[in-house]
Amino acid sequence: VGISIYPDDAQSYEELVKAADTAMYQVKEAGKNGYQFYTQTMNDKVTQRMHIENYLRSAIAKDEFFVEYQPKVNIVTKSVYGMEALVRWNHATKGLIRPDEFIGISEETGQILLLGLWVAKQAMLDTKMLHDEGKRVIVSINVSSKQLGDASFVEEICAIADEIGLERGFVELEITETHIMKNVDKALLILNELHKRGFLLSIDDFGTGYSSLNYLKKLPTKTIKIDRSFVLDIDTNSDDRSIVAAIIAMANSLGKDVIAEGSETRAHIEALRSLGCSKVQGYYFSKPLKIEMFKEFVTNFKCDAT
Ligand code: C2E
Ligand code: CA
Ligand code: CA
């Protein structure tokens, strides 16, 4: 049930019903079987969504997307071994729009299929350019659940890598834990196929969902990426420290790699090092960079976290 009130929410019958309708959709989204009063912010959200959805349609054609790369650093070997590709949208009038504002909508509307392939292609082109210059880094690409569920995804991603001439062993696909565990048998099939085709795989945002340890063992994922929320207070909060220690111990015993995202401070790095985590990504070393800046970062890199 959605509820709107005259004359607070609207002046006309049509507007009043529309407001009630908007409120009702919020109830449905929140899991049905409930009621909501209409609020103005609901309307703002709906309008914002509609705008983004409409703009998205033409954004690829208008060349409004670009990709930034955040370095992945090994603090033991003191080297930059990889980078994560993160999409950005430079909208003609709205300016820069963050992925959190449009990835979800593009997933719901299916537009992520096209956008995801565009990002993959751009990221692989940039990586190939780095390889040709002797900088053999791994590129990590975020893959959404919609893409993974698309029957042609495996063939398409293979075709892009082959066309560009980039070794698949340098392409890592990041898939969130929540998605994998939602339908673990189906995910297992697709991930095994991608693994067979030579791609690297990583479980993103690890620790935020419910993992089945039994399946974790079977997944062909090489890397576990510890979610930022556990790293944030790792130097001050003993619970977070214990959780990270447990994830690392589990990864070690399963023969998997770990990387910690959201490593922002020297204290984070030291805490992670003391727990035996050698791979990190975060603002401490660098924000996501345009490819030219990333290249410079790699060239001038000196790891001072000793
Ligand atoms: P994510 O995969 O967890 O990516 C990491 C996010 O954390 C990025 O945000 C990055 O800029 C941010 N970050 C990196 N280091 C730090 C740090 O030290 N502290 C803090 N607080 N944040 C840090 P961004 O670029 O806004 O991306 C947000 C999310 O959007 C990503 O989260 C990912 O889920 C999604 N996304 C981005 N690009 C793509 C894409 O091409 N395809 C898909 N499907 N999703 C994408
Ligand atoms: Ca990611
Ligand atoms: Ca994350």
C-alpha cells in the first residue's frame, strides 16, 4: 500500500494517485507486504533515476565514459603488479557521475551488458599498450552479476582479449562475493569456464556476504579481496583485526591469494603487513588514475612502506 495525503503531497487527483503509486513501488522494492507514506525525496530519487536511465542510452555513443586505474601494490616485493579498471562518466551537463550512481541502474535496465564490454575493451587496450612498453601488469575488471548471467559473456570477453592480443592470464575478473553465493552452482559453472579459458578470477568485497566455506574451496578463484569495511579500522579495532586475520588464514589454507582494498594510511599498511597480507590497494599508494598518470606512477614507484 502506498499512501499520499491531500493537499500536502499534491493538488490534483492525478498527481495524488501518482504520489501514492511512487510510495507503493518503494514498498515493493523493500520486499512487498507493507505500506509507505509518500515523501518528496522519493520523487527526487525517481526523477534522478529516470534522468540517468535516459542519459545512459546515448552515453556510450557520445563517448562520455572513461576508465581510471588504481594501482595494486605488493608491499613485500615492493612493486606495482596490477591495476583495477574503474569506470567514470563525464556527463555533458551534470559533470562527473560516480559509478555508484549509475552501475546499479544500468544493471537493472540491462545497459550494463554494453557498458561492461566497453569498459573491458578499453581496459584491455590500455593494458596492451603498457605491455608493449614493457610494463607487464595485470588488469582487474569488475564484472556485474547481469553480465555473468548473460549467455554470450564468455565468448565476448574472450573475443575482446584475442582481438587486442592481450594474454588472458593478465586479465583478472572481479566478481562480488554476494553474487557468487546467491546462486553458487550456476556461478561455479561460469567461473570454471572462464578459468578454463585462461582468465584470472577474484572474489570482490569479501566478508560482506555469507560465504559457504565448502564452495569457497571449489571455486577456481585465485584471489580473495578483503572488503574495505574491515580495513578502515584495522589499526584500532581488534574485532576487525581478528576478522582480517581469519580471512588471511583461511585464504592461505585454501591456497588463495589475498588483497586488501581501501588501504588508506600508513597504519593500515603496517597492520596488514603484520597480519601477513602482502597485496594492497587504496589511497595510501594512489587514487584511481588516468592511464597516462598510471604509467608515470609505475615508472617512478618507490615503495616507502618498509
Ligand atoms: P569496488 O569494485 O569495490 O571498487 C573500489 C572502490 O573503492 C572504487 O570506487 C575506488 O575508487 C574506491 N577506493 C579505492 N581506494 C580507496 C580507499 O583507500 N578508500 C576509500 N574510501 N575508497 C577507495 P569507485 O570507483 O567509485 O567505484 C565504486 C564501485 O562501482 C566499485 O566498487 C564497483 O563495484 C563499481 N564499478 C566501478 N567500475 C565498474 C565497472 O566497470 N563495472 C562494474 N560492473 N562495476 C564497476
Ligand atoms: Ca572491484
Ligand atoms: Ca569493495
